[in-house]
Amino acid sequence: MSRVFTWDGSFELLNDETMLEGLERQGYAVEYQCRAGYCGSCRTTLVGGEVEYITEPLAYVNPGEILPCCCRPAPEARVDVEVVGSSRNEERRQDAVEDIDQYVEKLF
């Protein structure tokens, strides 16, 4: 099994699971569209480690980015990913909001 590390913890991927499927199973609401590497919607930053693509993505991927919909951590590798816009991030933000006025909220 492969281990994935995020900003708030880590988890093991199941045997035939993509990184996107594992993130979803752990409660992250990662944006996606195609689940096959065509659109690039699930693009995220790879902080460290290496991944192997199950299917080679057709979407453009910048250096330091990955498409979790079609990759897994390389064997025996520890992969750190930065997940932006996940439900876990939203829950964290909701705990750190101060209303300035009816139109503005301050995030901590």
C-alpha cells in the first residue's frame, strides 16, 4: 500500500485506488470533472515524493503538479500533496471567521 500525506494528516491508498479516490474516501472534496486526466480540474501541488501515472494525462501539468485522478504514489514512496478547496479546508476556515460587517468576513 502507498501512503499519502496532506496538510492535516496521512492515509493509506487501497490496492487499486487512484489518489483522487483515496482523497475522496478520506473526506476531501477535490474538484474534478473527467477522472481520466483529460481536463486538469483535479490538478494539485506535489510537495514531495513521486507518483506513477496509471494512464498518462492528456491535460497539461506544470512542474510540481499532479493529476490525482490518474496517479498513485510510486512504490515505497511517501507523497505529500497540497489539497486546496477541500471540504476539510472549508471546515477549518469556518472555525476561523470573524464578521467585520454584513459584507466582509475576516479569515484567520
